[in-house]
Amino acid sequence: MDQIRYEPIGVVESPFDSAEAVPRPGSERVTASGTLEIAPEFEPGLDGLEEFSHIIVLSHLHEVTGVRLQVRPMGGTSVGIFATSGPPRPNPIGHSVLTLDDISGTRLSVSHLDLIDGTPILDIKPYAPKVPALEEIDTGWMDDLSG
């Protein structure tokens, strides 16, 4: 396959200085707030985003140093990395759904931030549910975390 290359559009400003400091999914709710600083040349791309309450942020998990194809989430049963959102993946791309609190120029204030300080941002998308309805989604082994 041909190599794929992306250039970051911005960077995360976060209270978390390491991956270990970020609460793990299912263990506790992430309530941290932070800022997404977008490069000035991409500011026109933010037009209209302020109308959304939540955004999806795709990021490069820049501190991942290895790949593990089998992981043990929350100390449970071993599953494949693609059945988790864990970082040690072949392509360490993060996917975060964040609350969009405010936009001021190229600075997006967000909450429920689960990324570490300095994380490169690859893309931002508005969060808009798609069919099927959320009630129809099976979340596999993650169902056990809520219960």
C-alpha cells in the first residue's frame, strides 16, 4: 500500500501531561476542560461549527511507541486492539467526542477532554448522530462497564 501522510491542523492544550493521567473509558467520567488551538490558515473552516454542541476530534496519539494487537481493557478478558479505543494501534489515531463550549477565533474551548497536552489535531467534525438510533447499537464487551 502507498504511504499516507497528514499534516496537523492544530494542537491540544490540556491539563493532562501524560496518557496515564487521563481517566480510562468506563472507569470514571472525563470532565477536564481544555483548548484546541487551530492554525490560523484553517480559521475559515470553523465557520458554522459554533452551532453544534459536540464535536469529533481526530488526533495523532503522538506518544504511542508500540503496537499491541491484543489488550486487556480494564483488566478484563483479552480482546483485539480493534475492539477497543486503546492507543497502542498500528495507526495511533485518536477519536474523541468533546463538548464544544466556545469558539474565539482559532481557539476552541472544549470539555470532556480525553487527550494529553500537545496532541496534534488531524481533523474536526461536527457530532451529529446517524442512523441507526443509538438504542439499536450493540457495544459488545463494553456493556459490562456500565453496569
